[in-house]
Amino acid sequence: MASSGSGSVPGQLSVTFASGVVGALVVLVIAWVMGQFGLFGDLGCHWRPMPNRDAAYARLVWGGIFGLLFCLPLMAGSVVKRGLVFGIAPALVQLLVVFPLMDHQQVLGLNHGYTTPFFVVLMGAIWGITSALWLKMIGG
């Protein structure tokens, strides 16, 4: 039986998708904790990154899809830099596509407060770094 380790294309796709899901799970937990303590609202952001279970599930799947970016051989030597650069992608999609086109909100989500873009970028950075660290830990 042939092995589908992380060196094969299916193996690489699997581990990068999984790392993206792990990153998204960490972001969901952090967002939930911040929401429970009212930190978003206290800092001028009224965006709810995890409004319900279906949204949480979608974020996990999209986290995995964005995790496929880690298949690209960019900045493979620096986990943090790589995570930060790849973390820009989901943040930009949220700010420039999801808010205005899918949620019918203002571009950058500014109707949720002027600090919303900061929190979206912060969550993207957390996702990227967590995903990159997980990928490094599992040897992907």
C-alpha cells in the first residue's frame, strides 16, 4: 500500500488544509473569548466574528481552504513571516468581499465600528501564524 505522506501532492493538500482549519479553530476560540468579555465592543468594534454555529462551521472550512496557500513555496524559512503574509488573504477577503458583497455591509466593515478592520487583520494574523506553526509542528 502506497503512503500518502506530506511529500505527496494529496498529503501536502491534506496537511495544509488541516493547518488552516486549526488556525481557524484558534481564531474562533479567541474571538469567542473576546466576545464573552466584551473586548470587541469596549474597543469600538461591534462585529461578531462568530454569530452562530453555521458561521463557525463556514469559517473552519474557509480556514482550511485558505490553508492551501501554505502549499506555495514562499518564505518557507520563517514561520511567523509566512503566517503573517498568508494571513493577509483571509483578512482582505473578509474586508473587501464578505462585508460589502455577501453581508451587504460597508467596505472594510466600518459600519461595525472604525476598529473593525484592525480586528479583522489581527484575526487574519493569528490564523496565519497559528496555521504556519501547526504546519511546522506536524512536519508539513
